Amino acid sequence: MNKKVGLYFGTFNPIHIGHMVIANHMAEFTSLDEVWLVVTPHNPFKKKSSLLEDYHRYELVYRATENFDHINPSNVEFNLPQPNYTVNTLIHLEEKYPEIDFALIMGEDNLNTLHKWKNNEVILNRHEIFVYPRITKSKKDSPLRNHEKVTLVDAPVMEISSTFIRKAIKKEKDIRPLLPTKTWEYIDEMNFYR
């Protein structure tokens, strides 16, 4: 039987305890054997804004996950052509790791827009999708909620955003409880978001 890995994509700018709670819940309370936090590279066609360099965000994720056996950082998208689509990443990973079954982890809000994704029918046919709840409910449920490949997971809901954390750091607020300790230490040491 193949190992089952859940891919949790994000810019992780920065990674925070909300991300870690979801990743850990998926690794511990679903059929997934591992969760990979896939750091999304900066889109070269978008304005840079406050997005840290790719390798710095990867380092933040690495530090956040290094004491977890079933949660790992991934920079797989760093070497793929940009702009990249999830379907391309999945194809690349399937070719590189034929012994692993890859699934997607996403919030309910993303499930509601999945029908707009490039090659979404390929993703749905070939990969399970594990969906965690969001506080901000949309007006209508996604028609994909009852799809055979979709599993709704009753993960804890935490309303923390990376945007809030970046703004708070800029205002010199103490947000240490919202970040994994080693992540905060790296942000502080490097003077990020100030």
C-alpha cells in the first residue's frame, strides 16, 4: 500500500500556529501518513509587496516543522516554471515519487472555487481532497462537497492571518503566541516585516 501524503499549499508569509494546527490535525486525525507544507514561490507577474524571498519563507516553514515527524516543508515548486498551476505540481510529484499517493489539503473557500482551477477535473479524478472548515462561510455550499474524492475534516478553526501578523510586527506588537517559537526567532533575528 502506498504512503499517502497531503499537500498543504501556501505562501506561508509567515507560517503561523493556525497553519500548524491544521497540518497536525490532518496528519494525526485523517488517513494521511504525512503532510507536506508546499511553499508557493513568488509569482513573477505579481507585485512583490511584503512577500519574503522564497528561501526565507521555506526556512520559516522548516523551523516550524523540524520537531514534527509527520509534517515536512517542501520547496518542490521553486524549480517548476512560473506561473505554476497545482495540476502541474501534482504531475511532477507523481513522476518523482510513484510510491506516494498525493492528496490536497484546502480550506472550504478554495473548494468553492475549485471548478475554476486549471484542469480541475484531472485533480478530482486522481487525487483525494481533504477540506478544513473556515469561519467565513460563503453564501452557498460548493457542489463538490459531496464529491466522492472530497473529505470534509472537522479540524479546529483558528482565525489568524499572516497579513495580521505582518501588520502587528510592523507596529511592534508582541505576537509570539501566534507563531512557532523557532519561526519567531528567525523573523526577529532577520528583522522581517518591520
